Amino acid sequence: MLALRRPLSRLASCLLLQANAARQEASSRVIWAPVRFFYKEELPSFLLRADDDPAFFRPSKLGEIGLSNADLISKILYVVRRPYWSPEVERELQLLDIRPSEFHINEVLKNIQEPDVANGFFQWIRRQKWYVPSTYSFSILLNTYGRGKDFQAVQRVLADLKADKCPMTTVAYNTLIKVYGKAHKLDEAWGYYKEMQDSRCVPDIFTFNTLMSLYSYAGQSEKVLEVYDEMQKIGCSLDRVGYEVVVPHAGKVGRLDLACMLFERMKAEGHQPNAVAYSALIAGQLKSGRLEIGTKYFEEMRSLEIRPLLGTFASLIEAYCKSGRLETGLKFFKDMEAFNYKPNLCIYAALVDAHAKAGMLDAALEFYERMRGVGLWLPPLIFAVLIEQHAQAGKAETAVRLYREMRGVGLRPSHFTCRIVVGAVAKGGKYDDVERILFEMQEMGLNVADAVNDSIVKLVDDKRISDAWELFLKVTGHGFTPHVSLCREILHGFLSCGDMEHARQMLSFMQRPGSAVDLRTYCMLLEFFLRGSRLEHEEVIISFMRETKHPAHSFLCGLMGSSKHRKGQSLADYIKSFYSELEAEVDFKTRRYLTNVLLNYLVVMGQERKARSFWKVVYQIHMYPNSIVLQGDLTWCLKVRSMSIGAALIGVLCTLEKFRERILKRRFVPQRIKILTGSKADSDAIAVRQAIEAMMKPLDSPFIFQDEDLGSFWCRGSFFVKWFRQSHVRGILRQQLPPEEEETAEASATTAGKLLLVGSDDMPLPASPDLPFPVGDEDVLPPGFQHGSAATAAAF
């Protein structure tokens, strides 16, 4: 049968070869290397052409090979074009009695689509006596196996290449880089590039274009630029394809100077930048905040009549909307519609976000409805912005509707979004909706406590205490366990408005089984007692304090009573013992809060002597760390920024006495003494400063107020010593509670007996001996005393 085959005519052979080349070209029309961060229509032309192989891998056309060569190639193809290789095919090749050249062999390999058939034909060629090894042929076979991603076969071909002692060429390495890269094996592709360098094969432009395109497809912009740097090292210049890949990635990673330089060089070399290059350069400029430069490139693009891409408009609209220039963003939006582009998700999201943040909620909703009409939905973050802006504008119904639609399309609201919705609904008084949203939050595994706390605290801040109490009862009735801080906020609201009945109910709730009033709540009650303007309120608050049964209340009773109430302990030991117990249970800020409130209480109740003793003990146990700072012999400073008014007043008295004792002991006077109260922006610091001024003014104090930003009182050390010479000053500053009086003193304060700290006629001033040296009117110190100086400060 084989002998009966009639040979093909020359014309038929040429037509068959030409048809085969056309079929292979059509079958290879695939886009294999898209740039991931562009739209599909924005792909570089290098990545969009029909065949990504170099010219030497494509079948030659009829005019390129001639009729005689075409006749021989078509005869071989007529025999080997089978779905699989078999011995029958080899026998037919033997009967042809031909001796094809390397050119013929390569053309046949290019036209065979089935890798096994191509390998069978090539192995048959290798067994012939007239076979001459060729790296070119192996490269074609590598490319054929690479299209099928058969990498075991690729390695076998490499082994055969080495067995035939064929040298690895640039074409072979390029083939390996391409086939491994197209299979997303970028590490192997880069490894073959390094092996190529080590073998002293010089990479060509196809090598670099392939690598840059592969890394572009993978979105690895840094590797694209690394390949570009490799090109520069060997002196290889970019072609149009390289420019179209490198310029976008240089702009993406922020190397705008490089992108602009390559862009201008591209134009200087006669390569017209396409829409992709312009779009990438504009996007890079806009992301770096250079809106004017990006707009200039856009206008240049329009002047050259290059049609802008949708991504170009998206970058411009998003950049101008984020920068607050909404009008310009809307102008580009209209230009985009003039080109018949349909807005994508990024454009809609930018417009909705910009309109919502600008307070133009109706326009934001209009764009939102347009999105819904085309089947697009906002990302969760923009949904949250839209919901938040409507909630802040008091449009709770719209906020809830958006929340429902967000959940209806399968998006999961964040914890922040749910808190906003709960707060808006609670502010509108729709507590049933609050309850439903809280249950939904529990189903989604979100923390409910924060949302409830925010809503109730917001109602308390708005003086809507009754609404806060109603919401509190509703959520606690369904098993919600409120945090003690929330209960304290509600109790604070009831006490502030004088609603003692609801305050008692809140306090009873805090004392339910398994719970107890914490120390901060007790301190808050004590603060409200000191603020009380009505006697009946003071009595009620005292009953609240008693009902808490907190250890701090027992401590306060012992502090105000005699040694019998303290079980024979001295006042100092009693204070230290209580604070040592607190240290293991309560944090430092709460302990200092208690200290400030107790000192306020002692001062207001007229117990100045006990307040002095109390302050000295708490200073020893570091309740006010770093409050006294001795800067050598230049400046001695007292910082009262973290103290309450009562603590600051007592601290000033005790510290000034301490400074006096230090002067006498060291026989050395500092250059200045300072009292720091805090910034003028702090209302508490202003109140402390005013209280210190009121205390020091009747005493003809040498301290002057100097710096409002720091809140600084200061005086010269010599003036301080002179001031201490006055008897009434010595009496006030040195007043202490003698031990014998401490043992017998009883609590003299009552709920109605609030005394002033300074200037009270009921406050005895004990006699105090004169200073051991006189101080005259001039700034002169007695013999043996000296001023502090910079030298002594440095030595200190």
C-alpha cells in the first residue's frame, strides 16, 4: 500500500505547507502575558500579537523557503502528520529516501503540533548516519514541549542536547526562560537567566523583554525594574516593547523620575507612546500627589489625539476626589462619558465617597443608585463611609436601609459600621431596631459591648438620661452584661441631673449578686458629695457610699476618726497599710484618682493637718512620682500637673517646707524655685493655678506667674528665704499634726461644715522659731550660704 502512494505535485505541496502555516498561526492566537494592574484593552502590543514566539520558532512562508524546499518539507509532513508516532511512520520515512538538511528538519519541527510526534521524528533523525547535532533543533523541540507544560520532557530534551555535545546558546536559554515563565515558574526562569550569564551567553533584547513581560504578568514591578537594571549593566537598550513594559512599572513603584526620563527618551527615539504608557505615567504622578503634572500629561495625550483609556479617567477622578477637588473630578467624569465609557467600581466608589464626605448626601445616594442599576455594589469601606455620614446627619432611617442592603448583597459589615448604625438608631429612639442589630452582631461574631456602650454613653452626653436608662434596661433584659464603666457613666448622668431615685436603682444593679462597686465608682460618689449644693443630696450620697460597703469607705471613716477607729494604728501606718492592699488589686491611675479625691475631701472638710500627713505618706509611697525635681543647685521644681486642687494646695505647702529644710541643712540657696501647674489649654490646670494664686496672694508671696503655656510660678531663692522670715508664713507652711494631738483628734467635719484652706479664723497657726539667720531688704545671704551656679549644677 505504501508503494502505491502517488507523490504530491509541486503545487499541491506548496499549498499544503502554506495551509499548515496558516493553521498553526491561527491556533496560536492566545494572550498569555497580560499586565495584571491594567485593563484588558491596555495591554502592550508586544503581549497582544498573535504569536509570542520569536521569528525562528514560526513556520516559514512559501516566499521565504522557495518551491523546492517547500516540496521536500511538505512530503515529510505528509508522512509524519499523525496523532501519534509509530514504527509505521518511521518505515514510510525510510521509503522516502531523503536526506533533509538542518533547515528542512527545523521547518518540519516547527509545523508539528503534537509534542510526541515531534519528538519521535527528531529521535528518528538522531539515529540516522547523516545526522548533524544542532542546538537550534533542540530549541524548537524545547518550545514544543513547553507549550504543553511537560517539563519532564523538557529536561529529557536538555539531557539529549548535552549527550550530543551541543553548546547552550542564547536561543536555547531564551526558550527555557519563556516556557518556564509562561507556566508561572518564575524562579526557574530567573535561574536559567543566571545560568545563562554564568555560561557567558550574552542575553539579547528578546531575553529581557521576555523576563520583563513575565514579571509584569505576575505583578512584580520591582523585578521588572531589576531586569531593566540588568539590561543597563550589559549596555542593552530598550526597544518599543521594553519601553511599554518598564515605564508603567516605574510609575507604579513610585520611581517617577525614571518613568519620566524613559518616557521622554522613548519619544526622542521616535517611538510614539501609546495609551498604556500615558495612562501609567499619569497614574503614577497622581498617586504621588502631583495632580498638575498628571493633568499636563493627560492634555498632551489629548492633543496627540490618543484615545484615553478607562483606567486613565479612573485615576484622574479618584485622585481629584480624594484631594477634595470634587468639581474637577466631576469634570473628568463628564469627559469620560463623552468617550462612551461606562464607569467602573473604582470610579463610582470615589464619587460616592467624595460626595458623602462633602456632606452632599443626596448626590452620593444618586451615584449609589446608579451603581445598583448596573449591578455594581460598593466595597465595604465606602459603604461604611456612606452609612457614617448619614448617621452623623441624623438620617438614621437611610443609614439602617444602607446597612440592610449591605447585608442583603452578602457583604459583612465591620464592627465599626455596626457601632455607627446602633448609635444612630439608638439616638432616634428605635430601641427594637437596636435590639435586632445587636442580635445580628452576635450572629456575625462581633463584640456587642462596644456598640451598646457607645450608644448609651452618647445618650448620656446628650443629657437624655431617661432614654439611656430605657435602652440599658432593654438590652440587659435580653442577657447583655454591661461593663462596669457603662454603669458608672449612667450613674454619673443620674447624679449630674439630681435624679437620685434612678441613681439608687443603678447602684443596686451594680451590686447585684456576683458584682460589686469598684473603687472608681466610690471615688465618683465622693466627688459628687464634695460638689453637692443641696443638703439632702449630700445625705443621699453618703447613704450610697455606705451601701457600697467598699473597703475605701471603711478607710475614710478611719482616716477621719481617731486611733480607736484605726485599731490603734498611727495615721501613717494606717495609710500605708491600706495602699499596700490596694496595690495588688487596683491599677496605679485608680489609686492616684483615689488619692486626689481624698485630699480634696480632707481640704474641703477643714482637715488640713491630716491632709498634710496624708500627702507626706502618699508621696513616700510614690503616688506622685517625679513631682519634685531638683535640677542641681540652679532650680528646684514642684510639678502639680497630675494633682487635684486639694492635692496641689497641700503639696505646695509641704514641698515649700521641704525646700526650707533643705536650705537650712545644706546651707545653700538655689537660684530659683518653680511650681509648674500645666498648660493653659487644660481647664483642670487653670483651676489649680487659680487656687494656688488665691492661697499665695494673702501671704505676700514672692512667686510670680510667668509662662501661660507651661503654667509656671517661680521666685528667686533669696526672695524665698526672705519671705520665710515672716511669722505668719512660717506658721502656715510649717503647720503639722503633733503626735499627741493625732492620738486624740476626732473627726470635726460634718456634711455642712466646709471650711476654707487659707484665711479661716478657725485654723490656728502654731508658733514657729525664727530662722537662724536674718535676711535684709537687699539680695544678701548670711555668712556660710551661697547661691547655686551653673558650675555647681554641672557638678551635681
